[in-house]
Amino acid sequence: MSEEEIRQAQGFESDDARRAAGLRFVREVVETRGHPSDEAVNGAREAGFSDEEIMEMVAHVALTTFSNYTNDLAATELDIPEVEQVHG
């Protein structure tokens, strides 16, 4: 992915229709704390995502959330470059 594509994805956007649909779905998973609407799930399916891929997206959100919570609790010192927070 190009730097521009990464920047867009951080704001849950993409010029690629399928990727944009996946990002919209993931955003709803995050914003509803794991309770996406039927419309969101169907939108991902209509964009060509299989049920397995949809579950993989949900699992990735869950793993990232778990990792963030445990790192916050443990006050883990990051050894990666800090990235400016993006609000999409």
C-alpha cells in the first residue's frame, strides 16, 4: 500500500470499492463495540467478502483491542515510531 492508501485506511476510507466496504464494516464493528448491524454485515457480503473474511475482520479488531488494553495496563514502552492519531 502507498503512503496515501495507508493514510486513507487510517481514516476508514479507500478509493478501492471493496476495501472501502471492508473499512466501513470494520469501523462499525469498532464504533458499536462488536455489534455491527445486519446492514453492515450484508454490505460487506455484497462487496464480495466471505463470512470467513468477515469473521477475520472481527477477530482482528478483537485482537487489536485486547493488545491495546493489555499494553495500556502494563504501561508497555513502545519500541516503534509514534504515529499521529487520525480521526476519520
